[in-house]
Amino acid sequence: MADDGKYYVVKKKALPEVLLKVVEAKKLLESERAVTVQEATEQVGLSRSSFYKYKDDIFQFHDNTRGKTITYVVQMDDEPGLLSGVLKLIADYKANILTIHQTIPINGIALLTMSIEVLPDTLDVSEMFEAIESRNGVHYIKMLARE
């Protein structure tokens, strides 16, 4: 299969363990808790060949999002205060809301489509998405695009 340069956003729980270990090893190297690739891979229980095979193909989501626009959809209950709580959470993470659209609720459920700008002082975006998804009344959050 040829490398077509496409990117996919995948939740952590869907990733094979080998890819998660590559990310861990890269963190160790960046934090200088491991000086060599050999040390980092031994600490996380990964072969060096696997590290080199995947090191350029996986990175943490927040590592490459600064200055980007992210568009996502949230399915949520139509409850007073839920939308304002989600908006406050985004503000707390220091992201800039560019666009927002909420559908008319049907059977007590609304869809919220939003675009945010990730600024230099924006906190961890993946943590922000997890915080939104864990709120009572939020059914799911899905990323639609990242530019």
C-alpha cells in the first residue's frame, strides 16, 4: 500500500498498543528521561525496529494543532445551561470560537457544529475534547476537519 499522505484522527482506545508505546518512547526522548532510543524503547517495552518504523507516522493530537482551525460536531441533550457550560469549557482551555451553529432540538437532542481556533496559549485540545465528551448530557463529540 503506497503512502498517500492522508491523515486520520483516531481515539486512543482504537490504537494498537505498539503505536501507543511509540508515543510514550517519543515523550521520554523529548523530556530527556531517556538519552537514547534504546533506553526509551526498553523503558516502554518496545523494539527499536518498531519505534523507527512508526516514529514519523504518529504524534499526539495536541502536538501539531497550534494555529489550526478545528471543526467538530457535538450531539447533546437540549438542557438549559448545557451549551453555555460547553462554551465556558472552551474558554477555560483558551481556544477561540470562530463559528457555532446549533440545530433545532428534535426529541430533546441537538447537534452543535463549531469551529475553534487553537491559539499559542490554548491548553491541551485532546483533554478539552475529553472534558466536553464527559459532561452530563453530551452524547458524543466528533472532529470533522482540521485545517
